[in-house]
Amino acid sequence: MKQVLTILLCMLAGSIYSQQLTYKPKNPAFGGDTFNYQWLLNSANAQNSFTDPARRDEERSELEDFQESLNRQVLGQLTRNIFTSQLGEGLQEGTFNVGSLVLEVFETGEGFVINILDTNTGEQTQVIVPN
């Protein structure tokens, strides 16, 4: 009986086929197919539930856009005036309010000093225009 079973197993073993298993990654960063990149990126973006708090493009109204544009134009004009006055017309000392910014201009031994304060956030910066 044992011999018959052994012969049967040997005959059965001869008819079994095997192959070598290989691993191929899906991610192109690890050697996978480069055509998978777009699919992986779209899948990750679909699962991403985080939002950037600094990004407010969709929430801005036309009035806020207009106010920001106006502030930028006034700041640009002030900047042009400062550079023009430094080139020959003379810079005026004083305190200027531009939107939520307070600009303080005064002269020292190093040149003109411009202190800029953002009243909304409390941030400050200082610009020195040398003589």
C-alpha cells in the first residue's frame, strides 16, 4: 500500500508546474510603471481631506479684491514717491496711514528710516534708505 501511494505521489508531482514569483511595484518612484503616476496622484488627492488655511481664493468677495487692489496701488504710489524724492525732490518726514499700515518716515545719520507697522497683525519692519 505504501508503495502504491509513493508511486501515485511521484506521478502526480511530475504533472505539477511552477513558476518563479516576481514582484513589480506600482509606484513609479520605486521602479513601477510610469503610467501609474497620474492614477496614484489622483487617488491621493481624492483621499486628501486637509485644506490649506492660507488659501482663501474661493472665499474672497469682489469688494475684498477691490480693497486689496486699491491698497496695492496706494503702496505702489508711495514707493514710487519715496524713490523719486530720494533722487532729488526730497523725502518728507511724517507718519502716513495706508489701509492697515502705518508708515513712519524720519531722517537719521544713516539716511531715511521708514518704519512699517501692520495694525491688523502687529508685524513690523524697518527700511533704511541710505544717504
